Amino acid sequence: MAPTETKAAAPAKVSKRVRKDRKKAQKVNKYPQSLLTSGIYRITRKKLVKLRPLPSADAKKKPKKPVTVVKKIGGAKNGGERTVLLRKNKSDRPTRRFARKRPAKSCFRNHKRNIRKTLQPGKILILLAGRHKGKRVVLLKVLQTGLLLVTGPFEVNGCPMRRIEQNYVIATKTSVNLEKLKLPEHINDRYFRRVHPKKNTRKERDIFERKQFKYVASEQRKADQKVVDAQVKAAIKEHKEGKLITRYLKSMFSLRTNMFPHRMLF
């Protein structure tokens, strides 16, 4: 028969948690007051180097590898021996030692152009420099070089198609809708390049001679000016205040007494 006596329950195990000493867990800083804030030290880097322990005298010193070797050579006039490099230089070594390879510079024409947000096609601008300074013109587009392509139109104020830097321009709040404008594809930065006649340097010439070259607009330039001006004038007529804008383009910009440009709204 099975025993009738019940066994006593085993005592519950008591888990003993051992607390780690926080002071032992923390890393001991050799210079506790050296770091004031992030990146700023009380002790300078030069002083920290001096505080470091010097290498002991017993430390093993690695023997230096020989660079040259002395070889005996024959011949009475050759001196009997010669110092030779163990590692011979390359036959095609560069003329300049330690020449660094530098990355190729990108062309200037590929740089990013940062144009002001106010300079949008159709805006009426005030020219501040050049032959036509003071005139009000219409912005056609921004060219690849970052220069602004503007026109008078020529029949209105005598300003032809030309390029100008955005620093020499004031953008007004007045604008014309040029969505229907179609510029010829050949009108770009190369289109405005002037071709000067070649000089014959072999012949004798007077050093005090004045320049005889005078720019004359080509027939192609005149034809393109008429095509562009016709489209711009049509866009001005479609504006609800077309007549007023035409008078505005004809007038010149100037400052009188007690007129401050930085306080004015254009």
C-alpha cells in the first residue's frame, strides 16, 4: 500500500539581489575637472600631452630597417665601394614629389544660378546701369548664364533686346502676361556675342591710332527684334491698363529731392 502520510511542502526560494556598487561601476576619469562643457576643456590639449606618462626606458625599440647598402666595386678610379638604395625608385617617377591628385573643377557655365523670386517673365524692370539706365523694360526670360533678357520694346522707348545682370535692376509690381510669347530658339547667350574683325599684326601700324570698329546691328537681329516686339506689344494691349503701361514704359525713372529709394514701393 502507498504511504498515507503527506510530505511537507518545500520552502520557497528567496532570491537574493546583489546591489552593484555604483561608484565601482562608474569609470574613473583621470582628469575629472578638465571637461567644462561639450568641446570646451579646462586644461588645454598641449598641457594634457605633457601630463601623459612618458614611455619607459625599458621599452623595446624596434630596429630601423636599412635604407642603403654599401657594395664593393672594381676599378682603381671608382673608389672601391658605392652606396646603393635597397628600394630603387621608379623609372617613370613624377618630376614633383608628393604631388596631390585634385578633383577636376566643374565649368562655370554649369554652376547653379540663384535668381531673385521677383524676377519672373513679364515683370517690368527699371534699369540702373548701362546705356539705357533709367528706362523701364519688360523681362522676357532668364538665360543659362544667369543674365536677364529684356526688351523695351524698341518702338516704345528705344531699348532693344539686351542682357543685364540682376544686380543692376529694380523689379516693380507691374507685370504683363507673356504666356503666349514664343521666343526664337537661337536667341541665347551666344546670340549676343560680338564678332570683332581680325587684326593684321604683321603690318606696321600707328600705336596712337583710334579704334575704327563700330557695332552695327545685323539684319537677323533687326528681324528678331520686330518679331519679339510685336508679341510683347500685343500682350500689353490685352492688359486692362494697357495704355497706362505703355506710358509707364515710355517715362524715365529718376529721383528728386527727399525721395529715398529704400522707402519707395515700385
